Amino acid sequence: MTSISPILIDFPESFETERLCIRAPQWGDGIQVNEAIHESIAELKPWLPFAKTLPTLEESESNARQHRLNFLARTDMILYITDKHTGDFIGSSGLHQIDWDARKFEIGYWLRTSCTGKGYMTEAVTGIAQFAIDHLQANRIEIRCDDRNTSSSQVAIRTGFTLEGTLRNHKMNDGQWVSTMIFAKVRGIEY
């Protein structure tokens, strides 16, 4: 495949699954994201660096706008997950650590607390992986998570990702060493 500037790659900014609309951030999304983070801070704090402190509404809107710009620049592709019938914000995911030459992407995700246990993230990750395969010609898609985060690792398993290994004592989190599990789907093997 010839290397072209990612800016020139056209693909949809939104798509739907059975229950969800998964889309690029827009101006004005900060309020819903802020509400979800405030609702879910206790569950997010152990795993996600952005949840170490509660953001202000202005910070959430600024972040949503920066996420929009990054999406357009194709440098990091945050995706917001909403209920396709009500429009309610459910959580966030996206394609990160992008290597356009290798067509490698990492899926990250979080859900607001009131929406956990309903299969939303399994549905979203399945849809995002298929989006990456169909529209971005992904050769490799990874999910990385703290080895203590069983909810996150279960999503990877349920969506057909293969555990390739664990990076032991990979990084520090709140002064403690943590290990990172790496799951992947690879073109020619899993799809």
C-alpha cells in the first residue's frame, strides 16, 4: 500500500451498531463528557490518567474540541459513544497510538458507571474494530490494559482479541508498578 498523508484519507465520522451511534467529537460535547466523568470518577480513577482529578466544564469542552481537531488531523481518533435512540452519552473509545504506515491502531475505552454491565462496550469495540478494518485497512488492532482491570480485559476477550502477552512492571501508577496486558487482532490471522 502506498503511503499517503493521513489527512487525505476519507472515512465516515460516525457509524452505528445495533444500539449505538459512535462518532467523532463535536463542539459542545464537553458538557455530556463532563457529566459522565463526574458520575464515574471512582471507577475511572484507578485506570485512566485523565481521571486523576475532576475536570471543570471548561476543561471538558476544551478537551472535546482538541479531540475534534486531533480526529480531523488523524493523529488520535477519540470516538464518543451515544445511545442511538436517545442521544445520551454512554462513554468514549477511539483509535490511538496510530501508525498510518503500518496501519496499526490501539483501541481504548471507558463507560459511564450507569451504563456498565449492559454489553455496550463489547458492542462498541466490535463496531470500532470493524470500522478500522473496513475503512482504515487496519493490519493490527491492539487493546492494552492494566492486568488488574478485569472488566477491560474481558471486553478484549469477548470481542475476539488474542492475548499476546503481559508487559510486567511496565509503568508506574500512583507509585506502584503495574503490568500491562496486550491483546491484538491481526490481518490474516483473526480477520
